[in-house]
Amino acid sequence: MKHYTFLVFLFLIFISCSKELSFENETFEKKSKIPCKTDCPQIRIDIPVAKNIPIVADSINKKIFSVIKEIVYFGEKPLKSNDYNMLATSFIASYEEMHKKFPQETYGWEGKIKGNVEFRSDQIINIKIDHYTFTGGAHGYQGFRSLLFNAKTGKTIFSGQIFKNEKEFKAFAEKAFREKYKIPAKSNINATGLMFENDKFQLPQNIFYTEEGLLLYYNSYEAASYADGPKEIIFPYDEINKYLVYQ
């Protein structure tokens, strides 16, 4: 009996150790019940959900949810739930509340969120969030968000933490950025119409690990006007490995 119990114990340990963190995309959709002919308000959230290793997965999933909430939640009261269905419902509810107040001025709202595992190694996991929202005005807003996680712990890695010396990499990146966008080395970084804050080059808010290399991605308004669109530059890893903490 003791021998049998020991074998069961070993089997459970083997199963536990053999589990690997995995991701499965889940989709959440909601539409307004207010009658409409065109541009009917709707939201679709298609997002990767981490599974199998609870502690690691919970950390990743909570961060992803908090970012999606920043993008699509317009309620006045804090949303305490971590449920995507409730988040999608709140988006439509915000539209319907606005429609009641301004029935002739409220255009069809739209939210589209698509997430995927952009990059994964033994050290780092990069989730890419492609998002578009329209809540009235001349146009909607589309952008990308980069979420970086420690592959072993699931804890968030901030962009500044991926560099051994951020200042050195920033100088390297600025030189390459100027060359790509034909900005003279000795001129103001905004000399050709860019919109860097305080007229100084900055690393973007979103940095992606990709199969081709490290991508610096500036969403619209971050470094240029909406009309000029996003700006980006990619660095092959063999050129910048000396700057990186995580590879």
C-alpha cells in the first residue's frame, strides 16, 4: 500500500512538472439593443488567456485585463470585476447612456481588440494588443500595445528594464532613427515635422520583441501627428544583443 501511495505521489509530481504555460484565445462580443440601420454599436475582444500554471498565468491575465480596461472602459464608477463579458457590456452601456442624452449626436461606437503572443523565449513573453476604438468624432483611434512578462514568474517587465544601459541604447537608437527618417544629425529632432515632447528623442512607450528583431513602435500622436501616422524602427538582435537584459 505504501509503495502504491509513493508511486501515485511521484506521478502527481511528474504531471505538475510537465505542465507548461500555454495560451488560448477567447472571444467576447456585445452589441447594442438600440435599433439601428448602419454602424451599429458593437465591441469584440479576442484575447490570449494564459493557462496551466496558476501563479504565473494569474499575473499575466490580470495585467492583460487591466490594459484592455484602460482602452475600452468609459464608466464613471470603477469596474471591480475582472470579467471580459462585463467589460464588453459596460462599453455598450456607456454608448446607450450617451445615446439617451444626445440621441441625434451619438454615432455608432465600435471597439475591436485583438491580442496575440508576439514573441516567446525562455526569458520573456511579449503579448501584442492591436486595438481600435471609435466613440464619436472625426475618426477612431487605432494603436498597438506591448506587454512584456518574465516567462518564469509572469511578472510585468517594463520597457526600461529590458536594457542593460537604457541611456546608451537610446543614443544608439536615435542615430538609427535619424538616419531612417532623414533627420540631420545636428538639427532638432522635430526639424522635419515630428512631435517629440520637449524637442528631445525618446524611446517609445511600446517596444516589441519579434522574430526579426527588437521593434520600437511609436503610435499616432506619440512622435508624429495622426495624419503622419505611426513611426517605427526595427533592430536585428545581432546588432543590439549587447544592450539587452532579456533575449
